Amino acid sequence: MTDKIQIYEDQPIRTAWVEDEEEWYFSIVDVVRVLTESKDGTAYWRKLKQRLKKEGNETVTNCHGLKMTAQDGKKRLTDVANTEQLLRLIQSIPSKKAEPFKMWLAQVGRERIEETIDPELTIERALETYSKLGYGADWINQRLQTIRARKELTDQWKDHGVEQGKEFAILTDEVTRAWSGMSTRQYKNLKGLKKENLRDNMSTLELALNMLAEATTTELTKVHNPQGLEENKVIAKKGGQIAGNARKNIEQETGNSVISSKNAKQLNDAVVGMIENVTENNRPR
């Protein structure tokens, strides 16, 4: 577990990253203190917790404790919440500072309902989101193709006796390790990622090879008809190895590693830098 201090409106909020769960946890007392401007966040949280328990709120029951650094520098057990739990708790806090979060949650809920009625909106919003984050049109098009390839693969896994969740993650690791030489977690660590989506932080070539690995695994699954986790692990490894061989050929021809430690921000900054250099070099003298 790695704990650190985050600053919100000049106020410290203790957080902890639990790598085994790939989850951020937040000190509830700190969040309550900031949002309510209470001098005693502990007392406020104690009363809020009692009220929520009486209401049958399961979020309070599911919250647990982690040792975090207190003001005196000592590690003490502190009530924490993950992102989902924290957003639910914020809904129960009557505070002006909490109101923007509540409005945002309402907006997200409305959008999800609209996407259920009209799934095409999901694609349109994805395009808009990636564009706002600074991704180029070519990369966005490639990313949408990888989403389709991923969906086709997971549909095959479902049809061949693989359970969604942990087993999907195990097979994804097999594919990723076979083509890149790293597990998904190792790949994320290389790029300095925590909760972020690995594919959103790949270069165009990394995306292409990852899609080749998953698309090949899909076709092999159709042909060999594996059943259950263990048989699908064999096929996942084969699919990944084919893309891995392609990666090695590219690296041999170019003399450069396909695998990049750069994440999305660094990749986008590099592109912006190249554009600025080209503009500067072609500016009339």
C-alpha cells in the first residue's frame, strides 16, 4: 500500500493506493472535514455514519479501515472509502461544497440512461472525450477499433465458459504478456499508471499490436473451441505470441523498441512539441 497526501482547495486529504486491488482509497474523515468545513471531521463522520446505518445504507457497512499517517506522524487506522463508496457518501452530505459533486453524479446518471436507450451516444461521447483530452483523429480511430476487437474477444470468452471479472483479467494478462513480455500490471507500472486504462496510454503502434493479439485470440478461440479458463489460457497465449512475433520483427527492422514507457500525457506532449517545431521551422523569416 502506498499512501500520500492530495490537496483539495488547499486542504489535505489522505489517500492510499492498494496495488493488489488497483484501487484508490480516501480518508473519509478528511473528505468530510473539507466538504462540511467542520472543525471536527471525526465527530461529523461519527454522527453521519450512525444516521446512514439506521437508514440501512450498505456503503457504510462496506467501508473498512487502513493505516494512514496522522498529523503527529504516526500510522493510525482510518475509515476509508474507494471512489464509488465515496461518491455515495457525498450524496448524503448536506453541504454547498458537496453540491457540484451531486450535480455531476446526476448528469452522469442521466447520460447512462440515455446511452441505454440509444447506444450510439456512447460512441459519440467517447469521441468527444478523447478529443477533449488532446488525442489526434488517427489515434482515436485506432482506439475505437481496439474497443470493437476487445468486445469480440470477451464475447468469445463468455461463450467458452470464462467468467467475467477475475478470469477475464487472467486471460488478458496471458495475451498481454505473450505479445509485450509484461503482465498488464507491469506494463502499467512501466508507464507510471495506477487506475488509468492501459490502452488509453498506448502509442498507435502499441495499440495496433495489442489489437492484433486480441483479434488473433478471438479467431483461434472460434477455431479450437476451448472450454473453461485453463483451455482458454493456452489459446490466449498463442494469440498473444503471434502479435509478439510481429513486435520482434518490427523492432529488428527499425532498431527501436515498440514498447514505450510514455503515458498519454507524455505522448500528447511529444506530438504537440513536434507540431510546434514544424511550425517554427516553416515560419516566414
